[in-house]
Amino acid sequence: MNFDLSDEQTMLRDMLNRYLRERHDFESRQRHAHDDAELWTALADLGILGATLPEQAGGLGGGAVETMLIMEALGEALVTAPYLESVVIGGGLLAHFPTDATTALLARIGSGEARLAATLDGDGIGADRRDGGYHLHGTARTVIHAPGASHMLIAARDSEGDRLLFLTEAATSGMVQHPYRLIDDRPAADLTIDCQLPAAALLASGDAACAAIAATEDAARAALCAEAAGVLRHMFNDTVAYARQRQQFGQPLARFQVLQHRMVDMYIALEQAISASYLATLNLHVEPADRARAVAAAKAMIGMSARFIGEQSVQLHGAMGMTEELAVGHYFKRATAIAHQMGSRDQHVRRYAAMPRMPA
């Protein structure tokens, strides 16, 4: 299998990494953690938001590898902007159902004008036909980046249990947000929904909706694995640098053999996380069962590596590890959130175990 990047992919990665190093270091990130408007505009101007969107919507038509490179860079810089929610999930779902309206909205995502949030579980939201449209009712918990979103993608179920997928403006009457911040500084909200949507708000139903949601959720999990690889790489590098500088008993911590062994174990866990990211990304276009199996394995491995590297990084930094002033604690919080977002390690182990075994 060829893991080499094309010249265009290398340029994309290097450009984004260089911009984030120069304009989004930890200090500036802390100053603007709750206001990403300037960064979001810059990502649009650099072409990052449109890199993986369809060409007919003004994007560059990139694929899963480009998403992996972008998410890894955003993870390493601890960016809290809604790239996953707007581009990977929102853009991914809209691209499954090309119409004039969805293409126009995709173009607005690429230009930074539109932001999407999504609740795709569907079990807490019902949809009834009423007045030529649909009446949605129910609740959705922890909808990440719902505050600040211009549009919402909502999965619901009708009275017969069939899945429906809707696109609507976030300011729709009868859709009430109860916002809060997560431990990793990302905005989220619980939604209380009691609203009427026109028939045109329905994007898909039945098998088409289920297939699109399943594919998009696995793509989002693969993107989270890539983000985790960036987060964990930064934590590992910070920890090694700290161990080389911190003096104890007249010598750097990095001179102690037992700590060297720990850092070797951290390095192995990091390489496993990177390999898991590759596994998920490179299997997004295979048969759905094989895709789901690969993504479940990758997400389970990411959960293990995130916990191990996070705990070791914080412990090797000592009492400073969880202070607000030091970056490693913030990276640990994000790594912990990723480990549980869209399914924990245990959930994906069970998901993997329940799948039919691949033929020998």
C-alpha cells in the first residue's frame, strides 16, 4: 500500500501547518478560544474549507486523505473551530444529495459564510406529516457547535420507525438551544425541538438516509482519529521537551532510564494511533461492512492511545500538567473528548466484535 502524499497534498499540509504555527500558537488560541471568526475566515481564504468539497460547489474535490491531513493539523494546533461539524459531517451529507440548494449551501460552507451542526442519532426526535410538511418534536443532547451554526442537519424517525434526514436553518421557530461549553472548550447545546418544516426540508428518507448517515459518521470517526493523531503527537513532543529541560537530582528527567522507558511506550502508542488513522482513512471507500470494521478498530485503538499518552504526559509534567497555563492539560482534555466522541473504545470494541468475520 502506498502511503506517499502527492505534491498537492504535501503543499496543503505544509501550508496549513505553517499558518497555524505562525497565527494560532497556544497563547493566541487561549485568547480567542471562544471567538474563532478570524480563524474561520482565514481557513476559508486559504482554501482549507473548500479543499474537500465538490468542484461543482467551488471546492477542490479532495477526498479522505486531504481530510486526514487537515484534521491532523487542526488537532496539533488544538483548533476548536467547527471543521468536523461543518465540512466533514455537514459537507459530507450534503454531497450525498446534490441539488441546486445543497450545492449552493456547500459553496457557502467553502467560503466560510455557513456553519453546520448535526444531530444524527434520530432516536430522540419524531417526525409526523402535517400541513404538507413535517412536524418535528423531541430532544437532542450534546449537539456540538450548535451555538453559532447557521444550519442544522436533523435525523428523525417517523411513526413507522423509518429514518428521515432534514436540513433547516438553525434559527427555525420552535428549535430551542440550551448552550454550554464542553471540557475541551467546544460549544455545544441540548436542543428542544417542536417545529414545523416544509416538505422541501427533507433531504432523504429510508435506506438512502441510513446509508448516507452511516457513511458520513464513519468518515467523521476517521477524521477524529486523524485529529487525535495530531493532538497526541503534540502531547508527546511537549513531554519529551519538558523531560529534557526539567532538572531533578542534578540532571534532566530524560536521563532517568525508567522515564525513558515510559517515553518509548508513549512513542509506540503514538505510532499505533497514527497507523489507526491511516487504517480508517484508507478504508472509507471500501464496502460498507469492511469500512465499518476498519473504522471501529481504529477508533478503539485511538481510545487506548489517547488515554495512555494523556495520562503519561500529565504525570511526567507533574503538578503543572493540569494547570490552565500549560498546554498539555488542554490537549489532554481534547484527547479525552475525542476518545468518547462518536463512540468510546468499549463501544467500538463491541461494534467490532459483533461484525461478521472477514473471510480468510
